[in-house]
Amino acid sequence: MKNNFDKTILMPSIVKELKKEKRKEKKTIIVVFLSLFIIGSSFGLFLFYGPYTGFRNFWITSAMTSMSHQYLATWFYNEDTINKVLANNKVIEIDEDTNPDLINFKDYNNEQKIYENEYEQQILTKDPGNDLYKVIPVSGSGYQGYLVAIYDPSRVSIATTAYLGTRGEAITTVAKRENAIIAINAGGFYDPDWNSNGALPHGTVISNGEVVSDFDDANMGGGFVGFTNDDKLVLGKMTKEEAIAMGIRDAVEFGPFLIVNGKSSFIKGNGGWGIAPRTAIGQRADGIVLFLVINGRIASSLGADMGDLTEIMENYGAVNAANMDGGSSSALVINNEIINHPVAGGDNGLRDIPTFWIVK
């Protein structure tokens, strides 16, 4: 009877204590979550609206030039603030057209041992058994990517989706069909719903000396970026008729121009394009073509801005260089293998796009 009596007396008090403990625990969890929320909110408010403008500049320029995520800026900032930030972060291009006479092709002696700097040594020291190209890893503050030196510019051309005006294609599909050894994405494209199928490239596209597409310009600076019949990269603000007349065989219209005639654009702030995956193309004075693809939006590489692209192209001796489409379009394929880290989603991270620089 004693045991039964004890249970009868003690059970309610134990249950009561347990309930008290649970309430305490629940209150503690709520307090912790509220504290974290308040701290997180305060930190977020400090980042977005505090005296430090670096994050604000990054956020607005990255959103406004992505085309597909401008709402990320307009949610937090009014039009005046956005316009002010964009005015303080932009690319001021060199007001010149390319002088093709600055490109003089050289056939380097394999025994050459004297180099101007480490970058030239990386470019001119070819991989054994590979006279066509060399892949050079590049990295800097917050970014990592790949520069590809192409030793024969005559093998660089433009390829397009087989369904221009209807839908784009993945870079791997086009590279395989074209038997391309190397491929990168080229110009931008009409993307009104931010999730288009990449059917319509912005601006004029010239392939093998013929205009194959002519749609509205992207209004991203720059102009024609293309190779002449004598394999020189030309950057210029011209009409399609002028481009054909001067012998441009393969080109897209995009920008901004980063380097013209050895003179770099003035990059104000971060250039107005924020930090993202990037693609660029350039050519050295000795004729070697440079493909550049920078990873972005991943933990190991947030991405690059226009200043980063310009600096890399300067380091590796580009006399002419231009920005190509970036973000979810940036991709590098070599021998049918994806080399970079595309971020468009899906199994391989690739997006359907309309135009490509290829090496055959």
C-alpha cells in the first residue's frame, strides 16, 4: 500500500515539474530564435542601409545588370538610390576603334627562355604536344577561373544555336555538333521573362562573313567584337554594313570594351556590373587569342567585376579585350568536357543560349 500511496502523491508533482521544464525550454528556444532574428535583422539593416557603401554597391550593381534579378535591388532601394549607385559604378570606355596594325603575328622559338614577366612565361610556355591551346588557372580576391591561350587565331569563329529565333542550345550540344575543341559563351540575348530559351541574340551576329541574326542591341556598352579575315580581333562601334565592309568574318555585338589598342577602360567603382560569373575575349599583340571564364555564385568563387576582368587581360598582354555575357551563361568546354562551374541549374548547370566562340 505504501508504494501505491507514494505513486499517487508523487506522480502529479513530477508531471507538474516536467511541464514546467518543457515550458521553460520552449521559452528559451523562442528567446534564442527572437534574439537571432533581431541580431540578423539589425545586421541586415546595417549592411543595406548603414554607412558602409561597399555592400550596397555590390548588391545594386549585381542585381541591376543581371537582367533577371533586378527586383533584388528595387525591393530594398528607391530609384534615386539605384541611379546614384549606378552612376558611381560604371565602365568608361576608350573612345577609339581597334587599330589592326597593332597585331603582328609571331612564331615563337620553342627554346625562348627570356620572358617579360610571369604571365608571358605562362602564355608562351606551351604544354608538351599541344600547339593549339593552353589552359591557365587564374585567381584573385574572391574569384577563381580559367584563361585559355589559343595560339592559332584562324581557328576561332562564331557558332550559333541551330534554331536561331526559336530556341537556344547548351554549349555542350553546340560544341559536339561543330566538332569544337574549345567553346565559350559569346554575346547576350533577349530575356524578357528572365527565363527565356535563349532564342534571340542581342545585336548583330556575323558568321563566316554573313549576317545570320540582327536583333535589338543589348545597350551594354561595347559594340562589334569580331575577327577579320586576317584573324585580328576588332572592337568597334559601327554598323553591320561597315563591319562586313572591313572584312569581319565572325562577330557578335556586346560589351563593354575592356581594352582598346592597349588602353584600358576606366573602371569607376566596380564597373557597374557587380560581382558574378564572367566571360571575356581578348587578343595579344602577337596574335594569341585569350578566352577568359570566371566562376561565380559559389562558395569558392563569388565572381569577378569589370575591374578584375580588365586586370587579368592586362596581365596577360591583351591589346584588345571585351566583356561577353556572364552570369548563368558563363561556360567553358574543352574536348566536350565542362571545365568551369556553370550556375544555371539542372544537372550540369548549363543554360540554353544562342551564340558561342569556338575553336576547331
